[in-house]
Amino acid sequence: MLCAKSFIGSENFAVLYGDDVIIGEPPATLQLIGTYEKYGVSVAGVKKVNCEQLSLYCSLDTMPIKGSNDEFYVYDMNEKPKKPEEFFSNYAILGRVILTPEIFKILENQPVQTARYSLQIR
């Protein structure tokens, strides 16, 4: 996502994960835009998943927003946790986020991670 910084500049932007298809009325991204306009902060689509599925998604550290049944503050996340002690909750991001450009300051200060693959030919 950091490579998009020069295109985005100081604008808010949506990230849509290609592996989650969401059909709804109003559309999920429009709902997130409405939530962004209400609170003025980055927002994410969230869903409750079975604990067995968290290793396929992420686990979010959440707290319900007072007076709302379906909005949460998100404080932290653990991407694809492997063990129950790594779970914050059984809430996970569901394929859509609206981000403010402040995300780039966070990303720029993260250590670079490289993928390592091992290929065995028999």
C-alpha cells in the first residue's frame, strides 16, 4: 500500500480486498463512507467469525461505541493469528477499509518484511 502514497497524496481512500465479495444495499463501501463522515477517522468493515476461522483473517482488539449496536473502536489487530492466546476477539476485517493518509506515517515506520519460500524439487 505504501507504493500508492504518491497517487493518493492527502486524500482519503478505499481499499477493497479482492477475496471478499460483499453484496448489500446500500453497498458496503458506501456504508463505510457514511461511518467515516460520521466519525472522521479511518474505518473498516468488520464481521464476527468463528474462532477456528481467525487464522484465515485477523483478530481485532475492539470496544463497542457507546450507543451503537454495530460500530466499534478498533485499537489493534493480529493478522492471521495461529494460537488462541494470539486472539483479541472473534471480530475480523471484512474486505473493505476507508483510510486517511495518516496511515502512510505508520507504514513508513514499520520494519520491512520479506517472504521466504522453500522449493523442493523431487
